[in-house]
Amino acid sequence: MNRRKFLGRAIAMAPLLLLSSPCSLLARFEERSLSFYHTHTSKELSLVYFKNGRHIPSALTKINNFLKDFRTGETHPIDPTLLDILHDLRQATGSKEFFEVISGYRSPQTNSMLRGNNGGVASHSLHMSGKAIDIRLPSIKTGRLHRIATAFQRGGVGYYPQSDFIHLDTGRVRTW
């Protein structure tokens, strides 16, 4: 094999080597869990949602049901990427607490009603597609939680200090 072919193959293999580094292998196969407390229903949910390199379908179903629109009872699939952001946020804070959920999935009817009551609700909110959640962690100041989530650069992060929660979504990177 000549030098040019060797270098070409080495460059082509570089991404595979990065993906198979010990750290990335561990991250892909680590067990991920979440704990929630819903502030409107007073229900709790704690579960492992990711194991052996994949999301667990039965756990995702439980999360979808837990984060349903509590006003209408309507459920919608929650984006697993959002769950991974929550997991990473909890890891970054060192907290083992429940996420207090203010709002998960919102039906179009609920979103419209909230939009009529409050000008701060988006007409095409990512809550309506299961890609957004409003949360807090009780022992972590909301401003700090916002700064940590913003540093991830993994979607939208809103800060609502008067209501003491942050908004996370899997849309484009932006803050408010």
C-alpha cells in the first residue's frame, strides 16, 4: 500500500476511532434514569429510560403518559433527545432530586388557552410536539440551572425568574 492510500484510509477511519474511544463507548451504554414530580398533579415518576445503548420503549411510554397534557388528558410522544438533555442537566448539577415539572406536552387547545391568558406563550410552541418541558430542580437556583443548560448549546433555553422555572426544548439553539 502506498503512502497516499494509507493516509486516505487513516483519515476515513478517524471518525470510527473517535466513536469507539472508551469514554464514548461508556456514554453510549451507560444507564440513564430520570425522576419527576408534576407540580399540577402531584404525581411522581422515577425510572431508567436508557440501557444497553438504547432507549427503553416501555419507559418512554410511561414518560409520555406522565408528561401528558394534564388539562385534556391527551398524550404525545416526548422527544428522547429532550430526556437526554434532562439527564445531562441533572448530571451537571450533581442533583439526584426529582425534576419539578410545570409543563410537558401541551395539546393545541391548551396552548391556545394559555396563549390567550399570557402573551409569553408561542403559537407554535414546541410543547405541542413533545419537544419542550418547563422544569426546576428544588435545590438548584433557577438562574444557575439556566446557565448550565445554556452552556450545553443543545436547543432552546428560557429563564422565567418570576415563576421560578426554566424552559428546555430540542429546537434550534437560542436563549431568552
